[in-house]
Amino acid sequence: MGTDKISRRRLLGAAAAAAALPALSACGGDIDPQPQTGASAGGSGGKEKITIFAFLGNRLADMPKAFAADYMSRHPNVQIDIYEDSNAVGYPKILAAKQTTPDKPLVNMGFFNSQISAQGDLDGTWNKLDYAALTNAANVSDTFRRANSNGIGIGADQIGILYNTNNIKTPPTTWADLWNDTYKGRLTLFDYWWHVVFMAARLNGGSLENMEPGWRLWKSKAQNIRTLVTANPEWQQVLSNGTADITSCWNGTGLQFKADGAPVDYVVPAEGAIAVPVYLQTVQGNTPTQQEICVDIVNEMLSPKWCQMWAETAVQAPANSGVSLPAELAALPGFRAENVAKLISVDWALVAKQNTAWRARWDADVKANI
């Protein structure tokens, strides 16, 4: 911010009189789940408003909401709203706001998966972070840092197989089980789930750069799909009520489904699961004041306290090396050393570049043939 840099003491510090004001709830009072006018700087009572994008469903918003309540209790002049949505549904809204009201972003910062993070690079959606200015980044390995400094990782999930234990007695063992006719009419997938196309290509002579074997396979097996879902609560419901019995899913999301009582188990396929880091990003269009608050929030979220809460509620490997995983988490299949060692890395920049074309192929080869 150069000579216009705002004093953090003046910006974030609370005056004695302000300290008497009641802190807002973790969700910032009444939140429009689909805000129409962007994340304006003005909150209620003259507060500086920050809107944080959080993943929708299960316990994925627990840490952001708890953090918001804690942060506002210490910074009474800041109002934090939590906007919950899936990345797949929410990011196009963020991009639309960037194009129509660039000085009023839909959200000021948030949690974004690897694919959306790479897409945001192409779209110019993110601000760069000064890692040296983030005191808690000292304990974050290069695995969670981005070469372009557009955000920083807070944890890493993985994508494998999830199945209904009531209806499937012998656990699936391979990615190929997803297109096995044994499960015809019993498969559900998140819409535009290119990951299964990638693995079908990989197991049939292709690769991320050559997805054609995967597209051909899924075009012929599209009728095996019972339903496509677009949000985590819907995903959990169809896997719990007998609509579908098997899917490809994030480890953390599947374990949260299970914790909520869904009869499901997560499997690391024999070929390996797909590694998926989650990044904290700040959004272009923030005012200087909003950006300074967002950077402060990112730094605090990377601390062992909040990074551990994210690891436990999102069920992800934590970015901060000072976090010790609870024994019950460390013993889960997705966290075992032999399974972590065979995680499949993906070129997320390539995914972002191909995403539009892949969505068109999904519509033509998968949706059109279900």
C-alpha cells in the first residue's frame, strides 16, 4: 500500500468506548445467501465489513464461523459475514461480480479448492500475498505456497471413493469400480466431476493431457449414473437414503457425512487418491482497508490454533507444521503414510485452462447419455 499504508493499530485496534459494543454473531447477523450488491465496505453501525467465502455443508463452515466470532470480539470495528456455497456454484458469482462491479466484490476473501484457485489465476481474481509479512507462514511448507503468491494453503484434502456400507458389503478397491456395471444405476457424481474422467483416462492409456480415453469410457458408461448432485447436503442425502450407493468424493467430506450419521466409508483406491490442497485467497476489488484486514485474517487462520480446527473439522492435513493431528484422525486411511505416499498430483493450471472445454464435453458425453 506504499505511503497510503493504514496503521494496523488504528485499523484493527478497538477504542475503549467501542469495546463496549456487542460482538456480532459468527454469521454477521442476517446474511443474504446470494448477496446481490457485492461485499461493500460498510457494515452495520459504521463497521468495516468483510465477507468470507466458506464451503457449504457439513462442518466446513465451523472454523470460519468460530474464527469470525472470535475475531469480532477482539476487533469491534470489524463485521465479518460468512457466505456459504460450493466453489463450483459460488465462483461464477464471484467472477460475475468482478466483471460488473469490480470495486464491490461478492466476497473479500475465502477458502477455495485447487481447481478454482488456478481458475482465479487465469481470471485475475486474486491478490498476491507477501509471505514474509505473514508471521504464521514460517511454519507452512512449500507444498502449501503458490509460485505466484496468489493465496496460501491451509490444508490438503484428497479425492477417492465413498460408498454406502449398508448396501455394498464388499468395499470397492479401484477407480475402475466406479464404472463397473456391478454398480449400474447406483452411482452418483458431483456435476462436472472431471476427476473420474481423468482416472478413467489414466487407467486406459491416457493422462490429464490426453483425456480422450476417459471421455470415451464415460460416454459408454453414462447410464451407470443414477443422479448428479450440485451441493454437499444433496450428496449426503442421496448416499444415505438409498438413491445411490457409490461415488467419488473428498476424504474430508465423506468423513463428515459419516460423522453426521450417513452409512458411508471412504476408500483410498489401489492406484492412489487425488491430492487437493485448499487455499486462502483474498479477492481483487477490496479497498486498502479491507485488504489489510483480510491479510490479518489469513495470517491468524494459519496459526496452529485455527489451522488445527480446520484440519479437524474439514478432515484435512494441516498446512502449519506445528499442528499435531489427533490419534483418531492420524489413523484414518487417508492419513496413513502408505496412502499419503501414493497421492496423485495434478497440474491445476492445466485443469483451469481446460475447464470450459471439459464442461462442454461433460454435457455432451456424460449428461446427454445418462
